[in-house]
Amino acid sequence: MLRFAPSPTGDMHIGNLRVAIFNYIVAKQRGERFVVRIEDTDKERNIEGKDREILEILQLFGLAYDDLYYQSRNLTIHQHMAIKLLEERKAFACFCSEEELEAEREAAKTQKRAYRYSGRCERLSDAEVLANEKPFTIRIKKPEERIAFCDLIKGELRFEPDDIDSFVILRADKSPTYNFACALDDMIHDISLVIRGEDHVSNTPKQIHIRNLLGYDKTIEYAHLPIILNEAGKKMSKRDAASSVRWLFEEGFLPEAIANYLILLGNKTPTEIFTLEEAIGWFDLQKVSRAAAKFDLDKLRFLNREHMKRMDPKELSRAFGFADAAIGELAKRYLEEGSTIREIKPKIEAIFAAKPYDGEWGDAMRQLRDVVKEAPHFEDFDAFKSYLMKRSGLKGKHFFKPLRLLLTGAEHGPDLSELYPYLKSYLMEIVK
Ligand code: GLU
């Protein structure tokens, strides 16, 4: 079973979406289940409604999940497991206050060394523990040997016991920490492969250590995806608008193009333009580059145009608020001028908007409008054009300029002969 485990603590980032897509693809390839686990144990950071937003985004991308879990529902299991480790002396109660720990962290910083837990509470006797009435956390004891695992993208990785350290698994309020809840849930849900962002690499030995101490001997595979850099070469953060999936939608990028882009990014693929379904046929996690990949908005714009070109015209039409395939076809004629729904929408709206008749070409426009209103239906643009020229007596740019303004509301754009097949049944609405 594979899982996508988002925290409902902020907007969905393209990095998270990429993780969701990869997990989905590999689950389909391996014929395993794909589940979503909302990691909502950090009550202070949860944001109301973010879980629903994430699920809506998954739906828009066609990432159907077989099951949905909320991590907080496993709270009692998490607590029981922490107590079990405590009873088996694989974990200990830690009475160090936040202030004491903070002071130790500061001291480490000043001495320019990595902070490690002092080990103070591990040395307390049972009597001292029982006599202490202060609130306490539960810390797992650091491993005795190094922990190694083979990452499908990064290769063999090794971590020393000191780098894993004796870390907190249950907070003073008796809620589990991220590493503890995650390690247990991956075990409970029988996860076979974890695909997640590289920012979690240092958590992996901690999670393996937790399961080792609980006697879980099944190996979970790991693949950590390299980070995505912004166009300036820095780690993409919330400050980069393009990192937000919602922003990309608002800008008028199609889910098909975004998914295509995220699969292509830092990867070797047999083709450049493809659908999610097609990618299931050839995707190879091991071909994903170890190096960080740079986000390129122009490339995404190119892919968006390509996907708009291929899109069923009726479906594309809906993105512009119409139901008729002709509007989808019309929008496709504008792909030289815009790459997103948002850029093309004003062009379609201008065609249907009331036209101003007060400019340089106003008189000629009015004249053409009157002729068009009385004209019979012409299937063919040349016949339509000849009819209008004859009736209006206009020619050259004195004919074409006002005709373009009348039909499209713009001075420039695709050839009228290209647009006409999709405009011809709307002429009475256009010529207002
Ligand atoms: N909840 C974690 C996050 O959103 C994911 C952890 C994981 O995939 O293990 O970063």
C-alpha cells in the first residue's frame, strides 16, 4: 500500500502535489492500494478546511484514493505504543522543561556544535521518576548502532546513533510527535513504499528506529524526491506564488498540464507531452534525477498550450463558461496569443461584448453591423466576406479593420478566416 500523507496546515504546494502524483502512479503500477492520510496530530498548526481543500485538489487531478484516514483517530494506539516502549525501557520519561532545553540548544549554537539531548532524564532512577510530579514527555532512546537504508533515488544512506539522538515521541500533552505517529501509521497500514520530499530524509532513520524497537521486521522502501527550486535557483517556498497549486489554477493552468509538468520535472520520460494515465505505462521512479529540479514557468505555459490543443473542445468550452464545442475550438485558435485559460478568456469575452462604435472605425463598424444583421447565413468565410464588401462598398483595410473590431472586439488576432467557422452561428450575438 502506498500513501499520500499531507498535513492540513497550509496551501497545497506543488512539491506535495508531485509526491501525491508519484505515489498514485506507483500504486497503480504495482497494483497496490493508494491511501490518503491526513496528518492532523499537530492541533496548533492545523487549519480548518485545509483537509477538504487538499482532497478537492486530488480529485481535480484524478488522483482517486482507495481509502482516507485521519491520523488523529489513531491517538490511543500511538499512546499505547509509547507506553509499551516506556515499560520495555526502550523509552524514558523526560522532565526537562522547554526553557531548559532551549538554553541547551542556544549553548550548542554558541559553541557551534549540533544540538543533542543531554541524556539527563535517561539516567534518573525509577524512584526519582515516580517522585517527580512535573509534566513529562516520552523520549525514545537513541539506537545503539547506525541505521542504514537504501533510498530508491538517493542510494544507500547511513545515520549515526548520535544523529538520530534520543528524541521525543509523545509530547507533554500526550499527543504523538510527527515522527512517532508517522512511523506507527506506516506500520499499521502496511505501507510498502514511502515516496516523499527530501526534507524528510533525516526523519527516516528515526522512523525506522521506532519500528525496529517495536519489533516490526518488514522493510519499508523509501524514495525521497529532490526539492524544487524557483527560477532564481533557491528552494521554492510559500513566497513563490507558482509554488501554490491554487495560484496555478487561478492563473488558468489545467490540471492535465500541471501533472504533466510535475512528472517531467527532473525526470527522463519517453515523451514530453502526456497524460497521467499514459505516464502509468512507463513511469520509472529510479529515473528521477537526484539533483534538485528548477521550476520553469515558461515550460509549464508551453505544456498548458499543448494540453489545451489536445483537449476535447466541449470540455475546453466549459472552462470559458460555454457548453458548445465551437467555443472550445475558437479558444484553440487563440493559443498563439495566450497560454492559459485566464489569458485567453478576455479574448473570448471581447468577441461577445458590446462593441464601441465611437473610435476611428466606428462609422464603418456600424455600417458592417447593419449589413451582417440582414445577411443570409454563409457557411464559408470567403462568401461571407464578398457579400459584406459588396453590400458595404468598403475594401482593403477600411473593410478588414472594422470587420475585425466588429467580430472580435480587438485590433489584432488570428485570421478572421480561421475564426469564422466557430463564429458563424453566433453572429447575431456578436454583432451588437
Ligand atoms: N505530513 C508530512 C508532510 O506533509 C508528510 C510526511 C510523510 O510523507 O511521511 O510533510
